[in-house]
Amino acid sequence: MPHTTQRVRSLRDQAACYARDAGSYMAPHAQRAAGYARDGLQQGLAQARQNLPEGVDAAAVRAAERARIAAIRTREIAGPRIEAAMAAAGPASHEAASRSAAALAALRGQVTPQEIQHVVHRRRCAARRRRRMRRVGVAGLTVGVAVLAWRWWQSQSSPDWLMEPSPPTEGDAATATGEPDVLDGDPASRS
């Protein structure tokens, strides 16, 4: 086995050597051919320009300027729309990628239908729990606001200064009926 790996290695080295030799031999010829092609293209363009009718150069310059202006306007108008579309498509592309990966795993047999049903059931239950908790939270918040509003209204509708005075006590009731008061200072009544 080591003999064949040495042989493969030596064949690879020989092929690399031949490729380097061919490249060094062909490089000057390729450069010369490229120069001829470049020169021929420039001469052909110069001849074509000389044979063009008058005003074609000016029309080409005007067309190029109008195309540049149209490209700028298109970028200004379509740029934000394209960015918004790409931003909106971001979550959808992630969802599509995750679903395709899940479908590929299911097709390969890495996931059983029971496991898929179990995951779907768990997600449905979790969504149901989230909805219930949201409803309980909104109901609790509503009840709390209602209690606070009721207590505030109660304190506003019956302040202390609107209350009726309390009925007189027993000592005040005796003076109100006309009975003489012992503490008035009448000496005859003290005996």
C-alpha cells in the first residue's frame, strides 16, 4: 500500500511540473494574442466611429446620461420598497427553511409521525395556555381598575364635610328638654 501512495504522489508531482512548464511556455504567446486582440478591437471601434453618421456620438452620450438618471430615480423609488419587502420576507424565509428541514428529516425517516404529532400537540397546548394566561391577566387588570375606580368614586361621593352631624349625646339631651342644669351656678338648686 505505501508503494502505491508514493507512486500517486510522484505522478501528481510530475503532472504539476508539466503544468508549470506548459504555463511558462504558453504565457508569452497568450499575452501576445491578447495584445493583438486588444489592438484589433480598438482599431475596429475607431473605424466604426469614423463610419457613423453625424450626431450619433452626441445621441449616445445623451442616451447614456438619461439611462444614468433613470437608474438613480429607480434606485430612489424602488430601493426602499425592495428593502421593506426583504425585511418582510425575512421571517417567512426562516419559517420556510425550518419547515423544509423538518420535512426533509421526516422524509429521511429521522422523525416518526408520532413524534411530529407529539410536538404539534405540545405547541397547541402551549398556545392555549398563553391565551388563557392573557385572558386571566386582562380580566385581573380590569377588575383591579374597576375596584380602584369604585373606591375613588366612593371617597368623592361621601366626603366627611358632607356628613350629617351626629345626634346629641345624653348630657346634651337634658339641656335640650328644659331641665335645669346643676352646674349653672344657681345656689338654690344646689341644696
